[in-house]
Amino acid sequence: MIPGADPELLAAWAARADAGPFSMVGTGELLTSQAYDPFVALSVAAAVTRRVQLLTNVLVLPLHNAGIVAKQAASLDRLSGGRLWLGLGVGARKPALSHAAGQAPPDADLPDFSAAPAPVAGRYERFGEQLAFMQRIWRGEPVTESGLCVGPPPHREGGPELLFGGYAPRLLADSVAWAGGLSAFGLGPDVERMARDFGRFREAFHAAGRPGEPRLLATHFFALGPEATSGTREYIQRHYNHLSSEQSALFEASISTTRPERIREVFRALVRAGATDVIPVPMIADLDQLDRLADVLGPEVDTP
């Protein structure tokens, strides 16, 4: 889904995706941008869809109060009939900075924590405490001294499906205790890194005795059509306007998925790498992009 898109386009995009061949719509969280709040955006999507799953990709939990997130997630899960996949992360450097932009002012590494505001220090420990508190709420347990609970109950018993969004090896391995899958993001995308992370998560998942197979999501940017190059540049300027012209150029050069043949090549490579879901993120706010993507990838996937 498109950050900061016109409200009518947001609803039309979700409805078009629901018609197939797509299986999921999602939105990330970037406080210091024009992107809509993920729960609000996905609520719009839930209202105009019946089939596709709804994904936060990802919500930075330490930016928030756990009880409020638990209520928001349970509400959306219930209203959507159990279609919510809650991707959670601890917060890291923006991809544009860590992969393409080089050195940056200290605040630029984790700007959303300054804008929330929320403390950066202790976010790893806080994440585990928050998640445990949310799971208590979803189980219907009292969470106040006077014995009050937080509702409504989620559609899925025990809470919505959970995914971990991150790449730190220790956190990735630990997340299999609670996450049913991994969400990986890459600008290029970096298929080799994604494959490595998928392998680490899958190995830890089975070593922990988890049943079945994990959900492995691969996310990357895309733009299609005659405006692909200019649309990519405008997207970077609009959503990463803190970068210098040199940094923006490096960022733009790292994105290769602007041609149909390259998008198909990347899709096949990600599937071979173990991805169960591939999530292209649009850089041009036009419904035409979804139609073009369906034409490119429709033959590669099963239709609903």
C-alpha cells in the first residue's frame, strides 16, 4: 500500500488487490514520513476487502504503549475476521541510511524514537516485556490491580498471527519462540541476505520444536511503466527528504526492480531462496502500478 496516498486511492488499491492475484496487503510504519498510521490504513483496507490478509510490515513496538497496541490489533483482527498478520520489530536504522546513504547525524539513524518520543535505550528488553503483556491481554487475563481486562478479544484465540521483522541474528533466533514467520526487507533486493536470514529462521524454528513451516516474507520496492525512473526518484525525494542529493542518488541506484523482466527474475529468485510470500512495495501512487504488477507476476502465482 502506498504511503500518504489519496484516501480514495488507498481504498481502491486494497479492493483491486482483493480481486486477485494478490493474497495480502500491507503497510509499514515510519513515523517521520507522510505514511498513514498502519492500523488506520489497514482498517480502510479491511472495510473494502474480504479475502486478502492484512499485514503490518513492520510495527516498531517499542515506540508504543503495549496495551494500546494490543487493543488496536485485537480490534482489527476481529473486525477483519481474523485476517491480521502483525509484523513486529524493535526499531533499527532506516534502510536508506544503513544500506545506501553512508554516515548520518546520530538522530537520523533512529529518528522515529525522537519523534514519538520514546527511549532508544532498552528497546530490546522492552520489546519482550511489551509482547508478553500484549499476549496476556489477548488471552483475556486481567492486567490491572482491580482485575480489569482489555477488550475486545481477537478473532483468533490467543491473538493475531505474529511475524518478526528484523535481521539481527540473536533476535532472529529468539523470535521463533513467539513468531510464526519472518519478514525481510531489501532495497535491491539483496536476495542472498534474505536467503541467509530465511535459513537461520527456519533452522531455529524447527530446532525450537515449532510445528509446520514458518511464513517467510520478502519485501522490496518496485516501479513500473514509462514513469518508473522518475517515479522512483520522486518517491525517494518525498519520503527520504533528509538525504543529500548524493545519498539519494546512491539510494536510487540500489533499486533494480523497475522493469518487468527484472521483477520476474527477482520474484523467482526469492521463491528459490525460500520466500513463501513476496511483497513488492509501490513507489508510484497510481492504481495503474497494481495492474501492471498483476500483469507481470500474475502468471507466476496461483490465482484465488
